[in-house]
Amino acid sequence: MTFLIQQTLVYTIPLMIVALAGVFAERSGIINIALDGIMIFGSFVGAFAVYLMQKENMLADNTQLMFVIAMICAAAAGAVFSLLLSFSAINLKADQTIGGTALNMLAPAITLLIVKIVSMQDRLSMPKALGFIISNPDIGEGLKPFFDKMFISTYIVIALFIILSIFLYKTKYGLRLRACGEHPQAADSVGINVYRMRYLGTTISGALAGMGGYIYIATIASGTAEGTVAGMGFLALAIMIFGNWKPVGIALGSLLFGLLKCIGATYANLDINGDGVCALKELGLPIYFYNIVPYVVVLLVLAFAAGKSRAPKAEGIPYDKGQR
Amino acid sequence: MSDIIREEAVKTECESPYVIEMIGITKEFPGIIANDNITLQLRRGEIHALLGENGAGKSTLMSVLFGLYQPEKGEIRKNGEVVTIKDPNDANALGIGMVHQHFKLVDVFTVLDNIILGVEPNTAGFLRKKQARERVIELSKTYGLNVDPDALVENITVGMQQRTEILKMLYRDNEILIFDEPTAVLTPQEIDELMAVMRGLAKEGKSILFITHKLNEIMAVADRCSVLRKGKYIGTVNIADTTKEELSNMMVGRDVKFVVDKGEPTPGEVVLEIDKMSVRGSHGKKNAVNDVSLKVREGEIVCIAGIDGNGQTEFVHALTGLVRVDSGSIKLLGEDVTAKSIRYRNTHGMSHIPEDRHKHGLVLDYTLEENMVLQRYFEPKFQKGGFIRFDAVREYAEGLIENFDVRSGQGPVTLSRSMSGGNQQKAIVAREMDREHKLLIAVQPTRGLDVGAIEYIHDQIVSSRDKGTAVLLVSLELDEVMSLSDRILVMYEGEIVGELDPKTTTVQELGLYMSGAKRWGREVQKNEG
């Protein structure tokens, strides 16, 4: 059980933060289909930061700080990268889906290009293994699921998630941002700068997605940047729709998917009640079944939830001050 | 005149009788002068109507007042002092607020959130809704604006949405309140309530600018009225000293008759018979049109009245074949056409003046002559072996243009998109009237047209009736419903809820049916949201 919770969190955390990234862009009125691309770019910059720090032997004795610095670099990179989307969607009033797709194509290309220049191979591997896991073997059994074999990113993401949810619902900027995604003309008529709010939403979105990208490769893919995040950005988009563009919904959606994904990855030695029997393995189902389940469930849930969920009304429509 | 104004400007704030003045405003756009030396002076505490047809320059003038356009000439004064307004925020800072024709409300927000949006009371960014709520409740009591601050906007009535808009202005302590065509979306009862609210606001010292083209409302509520015509300022009159006729003369530039000339109807054979027709709604839950049965005879005008969005659009789409009927039948001249194509209906006696002339009436990027033969190009007269006989088309179009007085830049080869709305509508009317038909379905035939064009189209519809056509009119305009129809059927939530005789009924009675408060002669108890 402890193992299951620990592993589920590993998968849940990047999805949760990236789905929240989607919420911030779309609630301000910008469709951010580029989440995947931004994750890729952020993950590369984070990995590159660690690569340089390890090479220069910096912070060798404080890997947690190194991780946090890498996350911040990834977030900054994501924010900057997302400006391309904001600029095309807000200033140039381009189609946001096409703009986002362009970013999705651009990100792996840039990443691989730089990776090849830096490391002369298709991937950027770390000089040293990443020692990011926090182990607390002496802690009480009841606390183990949440405090043993954990990543600092888990706590950071949960804290960020709560802070940003409060920002969205309890502050005046949150109220204004949501108004811009629903009825920008109304927001404009009361003196809110729609362009600025949309930049704000998309930039926060870019930062979160970039950070999520690095968290994904640091905690799941051993820190290696190779121009892909295995479609996690698109999964996060699906979870955002499943969660109805609301933080509570996406937290639940990420947990559900994280659990299924964790079962898929670990079913062979998953011993839930600690009796020494791996129940799922005993069933004798092929490995493909467990690998497919998370995606099938997401498809099914989406098919049923999509009808009820309600996208921000003005998302995807460029706002033009002149048109009234 | 200008000397007097200059003198006033020197006086102190409270001595100027005008709270806002726009003097000598001229605004040009390429090709047209939208505002030509217009002067508008609003007194403190008065209700001032701004009257003009579509395209008279009312919106441009208001955009200048809100800083959306900068005028080439002229100045704006607040309490006698010249001010510059560069954007809506400047206007807001001067206490100018506006209830837009299309409400600027966020559906999924509460009434309270909508009111405070942009001027949120907060501590370090965190919303302080409690004090805002108290203030809103207090304001709504003072001015008799009943709203539920915690209801979502999408769940409240249009009337309450409008009250929310008014509260938005009051919450911002606006002194100058502009109402842009506020009655277009309301039932007669709601209009009466709004008028009472406007009077109350004026009594409390607010100055109101009331933009409209409805003369009855001006006569009922305004103190003074300024009239614009074709971008020019015609004059300002005291309502107490004027008449409806004089106002309309000022607005149009000639005398206009308000009553449609028509004789008694002489109903003959049944042309259209609809039996228990239902059409599914777009959201799947409720039928958009539910169990509607009606008959239209030759030589009568039957009108479907109702507030926008009560199933009229779906009803007409089903009738004309644009969408499929789910159950029930449509008989045209005794023949069941429920499953027939649009072309079959068109060539078997149905003419249709559609609600949305851009979407369903014209191909905007086609020329006028091509649009004129849209439903007939396949007739032998207009084609030979699959090739269109353009000479015949040209001749035919020229005839229609002449007979129906359709005005355009280059005659038959004018691009439809470049024509004015009134002439686009005339072109459609010409096409539909000229085709052989026994049934004319006219949906909002005068929407957005000026008084002259309305008069013309009404005359055409009546003369068509007198020739023995069965006319089914769908209209949201109460004046049109009352003056044009021989029988009124009221549609509410997709059902016919009553049949009225325009000669014996009143607008108030009609309003009760339209808002669902009455059904087939009985009152309906209903909790308003």
C-alpha cells in the first residue's frame, strides 16, 4: 500500500501541475494545446541546468537545492517559450490551435538540435545519477506513504496547486482572469486590460508546464532529455477537460490517472495487502492490458464527462478591442 | 449660441445646468461623415432621449463620449469644464456609465461578482465580498432594483440581468447613465418596470441618456429629446410640447404613417396545415418546438409572436425544411411535405423571407442578379443544357430591381455584401414575392431596417395577402405584431399558448402570454427566478 501511494504520487504530480497550467491559459481565454511542447522545452532546460551544475561540480552536496534550481529554470524556460503562443494568439490574433501546434513541433526540434550540439548524441544524459529522492526509512509506518521515498517536487507542486487555486478564486486578479476567458467584452467594458490578463494567464501556464516537464523527466524518466515527454502534455489536457477546468476536478483526475498508470507500471510486484501475493500478477493478464488501461479509462471518462463539462466560453477566440 | 456656452463654461461647477455637453462633434470615416457638427446637452436629473434611425450616428456619438473614437472637431464638457476622454476608463472616471444593448455580463459569475468586476473591494488583492454585498443590497433597495446577488447570471431573467447592469453603474457611483436601446429585449411588463426605475433614478439626481428609436417610450418617460438624422443634428425638443408625429418627422425627414393600411381579411382555403409538430432542441433535453398545430388560410396574415428564443427559429427551420421534424406533419396546399426537400417546398408554393438575411437569405459574395435567381436558376427560362443563360438572368434581375426599387451601386452586378441592410432585405423580398407562391413565411422581415423600409415591406406583405397569399409572419416587434397581423398566435417555450385577435387584445395582454404568465386565457402561477 505504501508503495502504491508513493508510486501513484510520482505519476500524479506532473499531470496535476500541467493540467493546472492548462486551466490558467484557458480560463483567460487562450487554448493552450502547446502544453506538451512547453513541457519538452522546460524539461530540456531543467536537465541542461543539472547537467551544467554536475559538470562544474556545483551543489554536489545539496542535490535538493539543485533540483529546485532546475525546476525554476524549467519554469522560466516554459514561461519564455509560452510567450511565442501569447504573442501569436493575443497580438497577432492567430488561430490558437495552429499556434499551439507550431509550438509542439518546434519544441522537440529545438531540443534535439541543442542536445546534439551539447552531447553529440540523441539524448542529454546526466554525468551522475540523480539523487533527488528523499528517504526517511526511520519514519513511522503510517507516515511512510507521504514522507518516505519522496521528491521535493511533490510538496512544491501541492503547495503551488493550493496557492494558485486560491489565487484563481479568491483574489481580484483571479476574478478578472476568469472574466477574460468567459466574456472579454464585459471585462473590457469595466476597464480590465484583456490583453494583459491573457498574457498573465498564458505565462503562468507556460511556467507551470515547463516545471511540470522537468518534474516528469526527473522523477519518471531518470533526468534524460530526449525531446519527448511521452505525450504527458496531451494527457494533462484531457485531464483538464475531465476536471471541468476546475482545480478540484483536475486533482481528482490526475490522481485517478496516476493510480492507473502506477498499476500499469508496477502490477508485477504489487502487493497491496502485504500478504506476499501479487494478486494482479496471479490473474495472468498480459502486460499490454495494464499499459492500455489508463488510456482506455481516460477515453471512456472523457466520453462521458465531456458532455457535462463546460469550457470557458470565449476560449480560442482572439479578442479584438475594435470589434464590439 | 456659442457665446452663451462660453459664458457657462466660465461659471462654477454647480451653476452649469448641464452635467455633460458634447458640442459641435464631427467624426468622419473614410467616405462618410458619421457625425456632422452634433451638439448634445444633458441636464442634471433629466431623462434625455437620443432618437435616430439606424445609421443616424447615435452609436458613433456614444463611442466618442466613451473615448473609443476621437472626434475631428468639437469638445466634451463635464459641468461646464472641457474634458478629454481617451478611453472608457476616462469616461468611467467622469462618472459616465452605460447599459449596453447586449449585456456585458459573465454568465457563470454571480450577480455580485459581475457588479464588482473591475472595481473589486480587496485587501492585498484578496476579495472582500461581504462589504460589496451589503452595498449592492442597499443600492438595490434604494432604487427598487430587485436582484439576487448570489444567483448566477445564466439562471436569472433578462429583466434581472438588466437590473444587474444598472447596479453596476450605481455601484461605481456613476452620475450619467446611458441606456442603449434598453427595451429591445424586454416584455411589455418589464418595460413598464424599467421606465419606473428610470424615473426613480432621475429623481435621485442621476442624469439619463436614453438611446432608442421607439417613439412611445420616449413620449412615456423622457423630458427632452434630441434627434439625429443621417449624421446631422436635427434639433432638441421638450417632450411636453411635442407629438409622436413631430418626432418621427424629425427622425425620418418626412411624414410617416404608423398604422398599416389594410382592409378586412378574406380568409379562403387552408394553405398551410401543421399538425402536432415537434422539433428536438439542440441540447437534447427539451423539445424546442413542442406539439404545435396551426392553420393558415389564403388571404390572412397569421403572426407568431413571442420573446426571442422561444422556439420560433426552430419552428421556421422545420417548416421550411432546414431541419428535420421529429414528429407531426406539415401540409402545404393539402399535400404532405413533411419529408420533402427544401427545393420541393420552394417550387410548390412556399416563399420564405428568412430571419438572418446574411446566413440564409443571400450569398453575400454573389452579385445581386445571381442572388435573385438562387431558387430558379435551374428553370428552363434561366438555363440551357446546364449552362446558365446570363442574359435572361440579367433581364429578370433588372425587372425586379425596377419593380421593387432595390437600390445599389452598380445594379444587377453589385456585390450583395456591399449593399445596405435595407436594400439587401428588399432584394430578398423581391425574389420571394415574385416567385409563384401561395404561402409566404416572413421572419422578422423588418429587423434592423429604418422606418421608410419598414413601411415599404409592410405594404408589400399586405398587398400579397390581398392577392390571396397565406402569410405566416414571425416577429418579435410588438408594434409590428399588433399592426400587421389578422390573427396572433403566441409562442412560449416552444408551444402555442394562446390565440389573440389584434383588434380586441392589448399589448399588455400579449405581454402576459409572451412571458408565460397566461396560457389559453388562464393565469399561470409562476415563480420568477
